[in-house]
Amino acid sequence: MKYLALIGIFLIGLLSACSDPSDPNYDNDYNKIKELGIKEAIALANDWKFSKKEIVSFITPKELTITFPDDRKVVIALPEDEMYVAIAPWITYTHSCSTHYLSSCQGELENKTFDISVKE
């Protein structure tokens, strides 16, 4: 009988070791972002760049797309009369950026202060 109990304890330990306790359940994040407007969703995606690096987000001239590690996606359209402007300053290299990855893009001047002027 002790032999069966030891096998049971071993199997429970083995199954526990195979599961990843650090793998969060993304249901709350998924449900939350689906309910937000575009500006709030962009702000949350920017926050996730640092707190939930495994969530991938990018924005195009037409929509924000957020992909969760479990392959669920949320796509939120940008209003036709608004645009998203990403500022990621560079000194030695730049690129055209019709798809901006909120979850990873930072430019070369991270944590630097600079002035921006927008003219019509």
C-alpha cells in the first residue's frame, strides 16, 4: 500500500513539474482590451511592453492588433479622422514605419529628453 502511495505522490510531482506555473491566464487581459476604446487600448499595449513582454502589439494606419501567447487576437480599428504618430528618434539609422510595434520598438535615444515641433 505504501508503494502505491509513493507512486501516486511521484506522479503528482511529475505532473506538477510539467506544468508551467509562470504561464499566466490571459483571459482578464484579453477581455479587458476588447472593451477599451482605441486610445485606452494603445495606452495599455504600451504598458504591456514592459510588464507583459510576451503580448505582441502593433499598429498600422488602419488598426491596432494585439496577439496573446495563446494565439488569441484583438483588432481595434482606428477612427478614419485620427492617426497614430510614433516617435522613436534615431541618430545613425532609421526606417519607414507603416507598421509600428508598440511591444518592441524604442529607437536609439531611449530615456533621452528632446523637443518636438509639429507644424501644419
